[in-house]
Amino acid sequence: MSYTVNCSILLTDLPLLERPAAARAAGFDAVEFWWPFATSAPADRDVDAFVAAVQDAGVQLSGLNFDAGDMPGGDRGLVSWIGREAEFAENVAVVAAIGERTGCTAFNALYGNRQPEHTPEAQDALAVQNLVAAAQGVARIGGTVLLEPVSGAPAYPLKTAQDALDTIAEVRRAGADNIGLLADFYHLAVNGDDVAAVIEQHAADFAHLQIADAPGRHEPGTGELPLQQWIDRSRALGYTGRVGLEYKASQEDPFAWLSSRSATRTGA
């Protein structure tokens, strides 16, 4: 089972387009990104530069987020955001085009915060509609839409694995099967979910895994979570995908924790 480096939260001392090469130099063969542009529909030259940075580094783009809005400002996705439907539709087309050029097939769609001026029911109805459209948009390249619970955002309604799974079931009933759970062990644990139980019940169906330790959201071994145990159990129960390293570095070498293990940086 190989690791993939989230270059939106790691290697942030470097310009974004230099991070794929830095991940490769550190011994990894895959990277993932949050939405790396300032707008949902960036200029072609900006897309070309991003794709070139990944390809020139010789790494696989293993995951890409749809635009989630102003993340530093507190936004957590456009999927359920009433009034930004056209923008999300534009973004789906760009995401699918990047996936086609890079061979990326996993696309994370952050659900979006609750809006006090709209009912949860109205937002949820839009979310299902947008997730179906996203799934259809990436289906032509063999893509899968990922849906994840998130911590640290009180207005974000998907906090447990079951919250996300319920929405996934609604999307599938609406006719789109290429959607699955992104199980971020950090977010699940911080939100109080029973991570071990989630693994026992759903590991074989995980669409992607991400890890960070808690408290702190730093490297494995800096907190209290049994991350390797959870990864090993997920693998034993049928998960075969990559493990996303989505943590904040707390030391000069953010990957030093791997040197104390028998794992190489491209496999576990």
C-alpha cells in the first residue's frame, strides 16, 4: 500500500508548483492536492502549468479536490452552496479535464457549510444534484467522487462516516454509483466517531484513506491515534488504495517518521 503526499498541506515552504518535485525527491511517487487555483475555472495557462509541474516531477496525481471556495476564510465546499450552482458545474468540467490529462481518477467534493438563510433540506437536495452531476462528469474518465466528514468546521454537516454514507446512498439512489467514502482517520477521530467500528464495517468500500495524528494534526507518532493499526486493519479487510498523508509538518523533515519503520516511502 503506497503513500501519497498532500501537497496543499505539506511542503508549504515551497511554491505550490515546486512541491510535486519535492515530494518525488523525498521518495514518493504520488501526490494529491486540494483545489490549487484561486477560481473554479482558472485560465488555461494556469491549468497547463499545474499539469506540467506534476508530469515533469514524474509523480502520479492520485487525488484532486473540487473547488471548495475560500478555505482560509472558512469555506468548506460548493456542493450544497445555494447560488453557486453554475460555478460548481464549471468546476466539474475543469476537474474532469485535469483528470483526463494526468490519469487522476479520485476527486474529493467538500460538501459545504450550512447556510442560515436556507433550510438544510434545500441544501441537501442541491448537494445530491451536484454530486450526481460531478459523478457523471468524471465517469467518462473512470473517475470516482469522494465525500468526507470534516472536523474543525462547526457549520459543516458531515461529521461522521455515517453522515457521509447516508449522502452517498442518496446519490446512488439518484443514479450515480461512482461515489465513495473518503475516510480521513484524523477528522473521524477528532469528531468522536468510532474509527475502529467504521473500519470493521466499511473498510472494503473505502474509496480513499487519509491520515494525521491527533491532537495537533501532525505526523504519525506525534499524537495518540493508532494510525498504523487502523491502516493495517483496513488493508486486512480489503482496502487496497493509497494512504494520503494530509498532516501539518511539525519538524524540518515531515517524513522523518517513516525512517523508523520498515516501510519505504512509496509503500507500506
